Amino acid sequence: MVARSRMGGPWSRAQRVARAFQDGGHEVTLAWGDDGNCANPIAPTLEIPVPSPLGLPEAIARHTFPLASRLGLMGRKPVHSFEEVLWLTGALDERYTRAAVDTLRAHMRAARPDVVYSEFSLAAIIATRAEGIPCVGSGSQPTTATYASNPRKSAGIRRLLCEMGMPAPASSLDVLEGMRRRFIPSCPTLEPRAGERAVYCGFLDEPPALTGRPRDCALVYLGAGSVPAGVAIRAGRELADALGCDVYVAGVPEAVHAVGNHEVTCAPRFDVAELLSRAQVFVHHGGQNSAMDALSYAVPQVLVPGRIFERQFNAEAVENVRCGLTVREPKPALIARAARRLVDEPALTSGIRGLRDELSSLGGTKRIVREVEKLVS
């Protein structure tokens, strides 16, 4: 899945899956788009088109959407289904999908891959059907049509499928469920109804050993475009005061702010692994990767999902299993209060170790490789 908006999850997961297949002795090609997200590919690449948000002319979208992201405007619009995400990013635009399918089909005819792994790419699934190549890929409960959909956004996809002589379901999300295997980077406790052909694989990577290192800081990441940078920084200051520790705020311009005897360090990005091994609390936007990172390091979470359906699902699931708390509005005082509760009330985080064990037992990317090898053989 490529998109003009900043989203690290799809590319990060694609890279990890690609590396696992390489480690298993397989040749890998990464489909890559010039979208600002696909950096430092670990395998040979095939460049594919990047959709224009809402199908707008490229010259407009290239400047409008980054500005909206910086101002936090993206977090003000409710998003009720993954179908709306695909529509907003332009992935449901008929012209874009046709161009992406044509590019992928040309490569498949030349390379004849044994299997294609789709990281939420409709074009990849459609191209494999046309070329008769097995297709597997990532999935989740919130991205199924049975969870939430908006079929009105998918008229262009239906026209393209009909033109190609393929079944055209009402919702484009049913195309995602048509893959031979759907690998869920989660577990049944968090996503009990992930749909057909679901294979739970838990943490994609082996979780780190818990060393008992002192928990002496907090980490904040409120997403790209979800809230204005100023709100994230104020949340960091409130946390430093409430928890009495240094705080690191990711996804914002570089700066250092003093709060009493502690510092709030701000930067576009940090070494998340190094900080989570020290963190008392991880405050984040409710993204699936962030929730899994917190669980892998056994860090209590404050989730601030805003108005995005998938993040709300993740936040509710994490809170229900006693691994963190949800804050519905991105207000710094509420975030700091929730973090303080997590530190003061151990019962609120009593489920972390058990859930971490469940996620660790499911095999990660190694299971993906084994399942695909069995499927192809």
C-alpha cells in the first residue's frame, strides 16, 4: 500500500516480511512507490504508481495533503471504515488502479513469481487473479467488510473488475478477503473475528528480552497529521510534570523544553526500541504497529485514537485486556492523568505479560514464510 500521506506501517511490515523470505532462501522483489514512505528497501524493487489523494490532480494533492497533515487537519475528519481510507488515499480511483494493475501484471509476466504478498494493495490482488498467481497478504479484523464498509466509494473498482471479467463485490474490502491466506499480525484475544483464511502470527519479530532495566522516561507519538505538533509537545510537558521523568515526543520538529528538573526532547523520529526498553508509559495514536511495539516491550499504553475507526478498535481492545487506557480527546491534561493512573494502579496493566506471551507464541514472519511455502508446494 503506497500513499501520499505519511504512514510508516505498510512499508515497515512489507520490509519485515521481505527480510523473512530472504532469510528463508527466497528471492524477493519489493513493489515500491515514490510516496515518501518507501525508504531504504532491503530487496530489489519494482516501481509502481502512487495514488493521488481523492483522485485529485497530482500537482494539487502533492502540496495540499502535506499541509493538512502538518496542521493536524487530518485528525478532525471521522473515518468510519478501511474503505474510506482507501478512497481518501486515492487507492480506489479507477485510473490509478488500472495503471497499478498494468505495471504489476507486466512484471509478473516477465518474472513469474511463485507467490505475491499484498500489504493491503488491491491492485496486487487484482493483478494476481488476472495472471493466475497465488496471492496472500496482511489482514486485520477492522479492515474486513463485516466490521465496517462504505461500498459507495468503490464504484470505480467494480467497473474495472467487471471489465476484466472478474466478480465485482459490493465492497472493495471483499477483494482483500479473497486472498489465499490472510496473515494477522495480532492474536485471537485482540482480534477474535478476523475473517476467513486468517492466520494469526502475533509479533512479526521476535520480542526483546525483558532485562529489568529502570523505567525512567515516557515516549509520545500521536501520529502523522492526527494532532497539531503543538498539542503533542504540550502533552509531553504535562507528562514530564505528572510522571516526574524525561519525555520524548516523536513526529514533531526538533526542540528541547525544560520542565522542572526534567526535559521534553522533541524530534521527527527516535530509536523507538531504545526508548521503549526504558519507558514507563507509551502515549500513541492507536496504530497497530505502535500497540504491538508497546506490548513487545511490556510498556503500559495511553492510546489517543481520535476519530479513526481502526485506532478506536485497537484502543478498545488494548484497554479491555488491561494493557492500557484510552483517551478519547487529544487533550494534554487528560493524557497526563491517564498515564499517572497507569503508574499508580497496577491492575490497569495486569494483562500485559499474558498477552505478550500469546503474541510471542504465534510465530511471526517465520510462520508467514512456512505457511506460504506449504501453500506454494
